[in-house]
Amino acid sequence: MNSSTETLESSATPGSSKTPKILLAVVTVIAVAALAAAVFFGYGWGTALLSQKPTADTRDAALTGAQQAAVNLNTVDAANIDQSFDNMKSSITGDLMLNDLEQTRSGITDQVRQSGAKSDAEVLHGSLTELSTDENTATALVVIATTTTWPDRVERSKLTMRMAMEEVDGVWKTNKVDPIGSRISLDNPNTNPVIPTEPGGPTDPNAVEPSTEPTPAPQPNTGGN
């Protein structure tokens, strides 16, 4: 009995040792394959992330520059007018805008400086509609709210602007600003803005011209009752 038992045990030992070896080999292959896949796909994901990061950084920088330009161009303090113009100048580029700004600065009178007026702006919303990383240009839409304080009153309004941006020496500046629509009063949003016109100036194209023909006289009633 003992000899036969030993024979069975000795004959079963080689077969039983093959199964763990096979399982170990399979697990090893799976682990290596998983590691290779992780390295490959991880590299691909990392490469895509790194390649998109410069574009994302450029987009953020362009939008930040547009929002800052919108604030600077709509923030004015009559008591410190020169600093206000310096802030505006730091956010614009191009001969047209720079020349217009200098002409406006030279036209500031002492009466304006002593008016006590002050305008502050804040960004309500901003987004990029175009971006060229090759040319370092962008187009942004920025919505701002302005609070203009006079000695006797305060006015709040909202304005939407389309801003053409370009990068100049690492700083995003605007070279063109187009207001979209008119300013909307935030104090009374239901009131349409009224733009006064000078005498002899252009009139509203939708206005109805008064009739120059005489009104016909009423005809006598010829019907009998």
C-alpha cells in the first residue's frame, strides 16, 4: 500500500506543478501586455495633452487680454485722467487707435478734469470667436457693465463689444473695437437708449415724414333721414 501510494504521489507531482507554471506564464503575459498598453496609450494621451496645452494657454491669454482692454477702455477717472489714458494705451495697438487716443487726450480740458466724473467697468462675460496661433491674432466678444458717477447722479449701463486682438511682445492688445448695438441702461432696462441728433444732422431712417398735403374739408351729408 505504501509503495503504491508513493508511486501515485510521485506520478501526480509533475502534472500538478505544470498548472501553476502555466498560470504564472499567462499572468506574466497579461501583465506585460497591460503595461505595454498603458505606456503606449498613456504616451499618446500625454502627447495629445501637451500638444493642446499651448493652444489652450494662448486662448486663455488672448481672452484675458481682451477683457482687460475692455475694462481699461471704459474706466476713466477725471481726477486722474492721465493715468486713465495710460491704462488705455497699455491695452491698444495700431496707428489708428493710438492716434485716436492721443487726439482725445489732447482735447481734454480743465473743465473735464474738474468735473468729478468717474467711470468704472467690470466684465460680465467674455469669449473668443476666432483664434489663430500661427498669426497670434484673435477676435473676442466682451460684455461689460459700467458705473458712471457724477457729482449729482449715478448711471449704470451694459455694453457689448467685438474686439480684434493681436499679441505684441507677449501681451495681447486690441487694434479695433466695434460696439455691438447701443448701451443698455441697467437702471431701467426697459427704456430704449435715446441718441440725440444735432440740428440738421441725420435723422432716423424709420421716422415717418409729416404729410405736406392739406387735409380735405369734410363733405356735407347729402343723405336724408
